[in-house]
Amino acid sequence: MTSKSGFTKLSISEFEQWIANLKVAKTILYIQQHHTWNPSYISFKNDNHFELQLAMKNYHVNNNGWMDIGQHFTTFPDGSILTGRSLEQTPACIFGFNANAICIENLGNFDLGKDTMTAAHKETIVRITAALCKKFNIPVNSNKIVYHHWFNLSTGERNNGTKNNKTCPGTNFFGGNKVADCEKNFLPLVTNILGTVAPSTNVSVLKYVYVTADTLNIREEANIQSNKVKGMDAATLGAILRVYEIKNGWYKISSSTNNWVNASYTKDVKRYTINTNALNVRSGPGTNYPKVGSLSKNQEVFVIEEENNWFKISADNKWVKKEFLTIMR
């Protein structure tokens, strides 16, 4: 494990141990698979991981105007992994589908006739996905593990690759970029790593809350004098946290360790699923507001405000019609 330019390079075995012990406050529901397209394999020289990662960050920040590199992790042809954006931050990877997601960029161009994925790279992509599923209790299915190709570039609507879509993660990514390809060729490999039993989702969560401060420190005990939790980034504005215990105006946000946040800087939210095939997202609570995106059936959202039978689902003024959501129990 080595670090440079703000990134850490890990082997897949190191990553599995690292992620298992990593403390993350934010609620994670989805894993995204991407390919970088450029840089591709021809740019990889076996020892220039950090240079390639830094170049991607510089492009994302200077050309795209993003706060940081877009992805949380990048995998490389030799099977190594570099960290990117903090897991406490939302990725900038799939328009309309970044909330509560982890973004994996797999270095290469995996369209037909382009890069042939190495065996080491294949193993790492499968194992990193399995490790994240295990860590965050993510079921192995095509609603939770998604390809960029399945989303309309302009609206964010999931259309499974039928209109205005990138080929990402490549038309030859584990045999293809369609939903059927994922379910036939990729997901079974992830399941094999995890074993026959899917990750448990039966965790006693009292409720979910939304962070209302720019940053919210996580402390070892339920009081302001307590030390900040070492090795754990502060939660950020808009992050959704799980609450497992309530004590003296503080919330315990981990089921296994003493990680506490001040409840004063949070707001209760409820978890819903979309119950219609495509749901317009608007910039305000009414059909007179411009459409700014679209959500797909069974996609999960957290509602932070209600007004005139409309739900606000994001800090940046994204609203949906209440009747097309079903609360999750």
C-alpha cells in the first residue's frame, strides 16, 4: 500500500482488508461500473498509476469544474486499485444517479475490438465489487449494481441503453454492457466471491437523517467534548445517515462501533421507492417548474421535505410528485 498526490494504491487483497475496516458514515445503496475509455490500456506503463489518476483529477477539476476527481476508485490492468474521491462525497459519474452510490472507474476502453481486459484486471473488478457489497450490505442484482450505459445522458432516466446513452463500461465489458449481459456474465462472478448467501440487509436501523451542516464531525461519545473518530471523515451536507441509537440529543450512526453525531445538525428523512416506470424530476414543487431529470421504477430516494403533494429529494432543489413514490417499511 503506497500513497502519493492524495491517492492510495492497493492490491485487491489490501483493498479487501482496508474497506472492511474503513469507517463510513454515509448510506451507500448502489455501485456503478464505468470504463475510463481514455486513458486506455496503451497509456498504462505498469508504474504510472498515480500520474494517470492525477491527470484524471486535473481534468475533472479544471475542465469539468468538479470539486475533485469524479470516481471513488480506479482499477488498473495489473489488478491494482487507487482511491479517489472520499466515500463521504457523492460521485460525479452518472447524471441523476449519483446519490448514495459508489463509482468505480475501470481504466481501459472495453468496447468491442478495443482493449482486451487482463485476467488480473477481471479478478480485481469482481472482487472489489464483492467487497463493497459485503461492506455496505448491497444485494447482488442489476438494480443495485449498475452500468453507466443504462442511463440517458440528458435526463438521467434509466432506459437500459435504448436512447442517448454512452457505451460505458464498454460493449465488451464482461461480455457486454446490457442488463442481460450483466446478469448472465458479471453478477454471478460477484455472487461466487461472496458465497451463496446474499449480504444481510436485516439491520436494526431506527431511522434515517439528512445532514444539514456543511460538515458534521463524528465523535467517539455522545457529547461535544468527545474526541473525533480517528480515520473517519466528517459527514457532509446532504449525506444520508443511518441512526441506530439516540442519546441526549445525539445519534449513533454505526451498528457496531461508537460513532456519534449531534442531532441538531440533521433532519429526519424517509426512504421511498419509485412506483412508476419513469418519473420526472423538477426544480420545484409543481409541473410549472422545469424538468431537470428522471427517475426509474424501483429506484430508491430519501424525502427531505413535502409541499403541496410534492417531495423534495435533494438539497439542490429536486422535486417529484408524491403519488409516484411508495414508502419503504
